[in-house]
Amino acid sequence: MEKLTKEQLIGLVERIQNGEGDTEAENDELIDVFMDNVPDPDAVNYIFELEHQDLTPAQIVDKALAYRPIQL
């Protein structure tokens, strides 16, 4: 599967935030697609946790794409 572009990820976050899936399973699939396309393992928290509620979809995507794992 090809990776989504930044613009596609922003649209996906908007869909997730708006609950556009017709079922819980469809909403879960949208989240899975988002998580499969960003390196940050905690990125879904930027969408749902109150401490991140002021982030726009673009800011959420930027934060999720900027993640770099700690090199040991």
C-alpha cells in the first residue's frame, strides 16, 4: 500500500475527528490507516486527548510526521 500524502493525512484526520465512518469498525479502519502512515506510535492521542484539543488537523499531522524514535 502506498503511503498517503500530507494533504491526504490531513483529510483523514478531519474525517476521524468528524466521526465520518458509518460504523465503529469503519472509524477504527480510518484510525488504522492514519497510524499506518505516520511514524509516531502515539499519534492517535493527538486526535482524541483533551490536552491536544487545540491542534488543527494540519498540526496533528505535522506532529505525527515529525516524530523520530530515540536512537540507542
